[in-house]
Amino acid sequence: MSSFIPDPTARLIDTDSKTEFLAAPEHPDAIALYQYWQGKRGGRAFPDRGDISPSEFSRLLPHITIVEVLEGGRDFRFRLYGSAMAAMTGHDRTGEYFSKLEAAPGAKISSEETRRYWMDYGRQVLEAQGPVFTKAPLIPGAGERIMLHSAVLPLTAGGTEIGQVLAGAFTMAPERTQA
């Protein structure tokens, strides 16, 4: 079972708005993670998990999630759920299976919708057979608008098929909106 992270800055994805899929990453840290992934890829379709050394991008680690692909994408498991992600959502999902996810504390969506959201997101990278870049609004507070940018990057796990996913999720500095 996941634990609640008591953090007054916890934010949730704004499920009333659409996630925007991007042709390339827009956030500077998402760009840096993608460039790192590209450098490790070489001439292959994807780098292997063994090629990835977290010490080489330690500044980004709090924002990093590593997901294991199970049974060809029938399920997924969070191997790592970065501390910034846990603080942002108020929920640490390390070790959780997508098929058994519960809604985060205070979420506007049900546990079933949470599972469907994450399963669909996991399958996006398998269907794309390449990197996926997104931008999604977080639920605003006190007139601020925060965008969550992600770079979702496939990895092999000792073979040629996607076996894991390296993802980074980064927020843009809040912008004040007109009331």
C-alpha cells in the first residue's frame, strides 16, 4: 500500500483538461533527459536499462519514474517513483502495479479511472515504439496555472523489446492568471 506524503503543495492532474502530446519535449529538464536517452541509445531503437546510470542525471532523480512493463503491456509496475513526484501528488507509488492502483488522496477520479489512466499512459509508449512527450495542466490553486511536462522514454531489459520505461515529470514555474 502506498503512503500519503503530507505536503501542502501536492497537486493532481486536471482530469477535466486534455493531456497534450508533443512532437518534442518543451521543458528544459525533459529536453536534458531526452538528450541523455538519445546519447545512450546509439544506433539502437532504445537504450538498454543497463546503459542508464542514474548518477549521470542525479539532479533529475527526484522527478524520475521507472516503470517495468509486465506481460507485454498487460500490466506495469512502478519500480521507482521519484520523491518530487510523490511530494507533488501526495502519494508514493513505488512498487505499485497499475492494475491495482488506488486513487490518490483528494483525487477527483475513482480508483478505476486512475487505473485506466495509468494503463492507457503506459500503453502509449508501447504503441508509439518510441519516446512520448506530453504536457498536462495540474489542478490550479490560488490563481496559478502549473503545467506538468513529461518525457516518457522506452528501454529494453536485456533484449530488443521494451521492458522498462524511464520517465521524467517536470513542472513549469507557476504563472499568475487573471482573476
